[in-house]
Amino acid sequence: MNRNKYLPLTETTFYILTALLVPGHGYAVMQEVENLSSGKVRVAAGTMYGALENLQSQGLIAPVPGPDKRRKLYQTTSLGREVLHSEAERLRYLAGVADRLKL
């Protein structure tokens, strides 16, 4: 079986990569994650900055230039978008199995 080495994503990672489809800084991403998850996922500052560093080292996000030099902006890379797409397909497949089994 050919499995993507990045999958499965944690729920938090999924939301962070989704939030960074448009450039954002750490605090804005924290707010967007909470918004996207309807308040179900909250990311603490320390966790967020560790996650950003980890995602950058994996090549899933990259820093982008911004108007304010004090705030580092990041955006999901093409690899990150591919991983998000694969994760969404994986989740749709699992949901389909659950639906067929009436779970």
C-alpha cells in the first residue's frame, strides 16, 4: 500500500494548514483555527509556534514577505496543499465507509 508519509494529519495540523492557505502570522492562525473549528480547537501560543516550526521543517509551510517585519508570515506550500488534499480524500473515504455501514 502506498501511504503518504504525512498522513494522517492531526486535527490541529489540518486546521493550521487550512488557515495558512492565505498568508498569516501565528496569532492570526490561532484565531482562524478556532473560527474554522467552530471553537472546538484552540491552539496555545507555545503549541502554535512549535507547530509552525515543525511544518516549516517538513516543507508544508514557508515564510512569505509581509508589510510588518515584526510579524513573520507563513503560507501553505504546494506540498502542503497536496497533503491537505490527500487528507481530505482520506477523510471522505472514511466517512463513506461509516455511511455505508450506517455507523
